Amino acid sequence: MTQSQGADQEFLEFLIKSLVDHPDEVKVLRKVDEMGVLLSLKVHPLDMGQVVGRQGSTAKAIRSLLRIVGIRHNARVNLKIEEPEGGTRERRERREMPAEPMGGGRDQ
């Protein structure tokens, strides 16, 4: 592997291992195709919250940093965070919100 080929993968591994409580279970797979570089990230189920962050803010920041690394090496880098089996995230069903009356629902 040349320096530019693995820079994005090494950077992601270093970054994620620095964030999580189970660094030994961090796995990054790198796949190159016509769309660019795809990095697939797998972490311990209990570490998902640390990787994603509130409202996805940590994941967005990691993706921004990976784009910068990719630009430096003339590659488009995308991140896929694999949802672990037995994850703690509960799936919520979408509820339809009742329509509000005209005027924002305030009494006039």
C-alpha cells in the first residue's frame, strides 16, 4: 500500500480508536470503485453513540475530516457506519402529526 492509498483508512482508525471505549473492536474496511473510496466502519455496539454523537454531529464532523483527507489525495472518500448486530438503538415508527389550525394554533 502506498502512502496515499491507506492514509484515509489509517486516519479513520486512529480517530475512532481515540473516541471509543472498545478500541480493539474497531474495524475499517476500504473499498475503491468508480465512485471513489468507501470506508466501512464497524464498532462495538456500546460505542455507536460516541461515534454518531448527538443528532449525528460527530459522524458529520468525521465525514468532513475524511473529505479533507480525500481532497489531499485526489480521491472522493465516503464513510459508511455499519450498524452492529444487537445494537441498543430502538426503531421508532413514524407518527403522523395532527394538522395545526391556520395561524399557528394560537388563540386570537
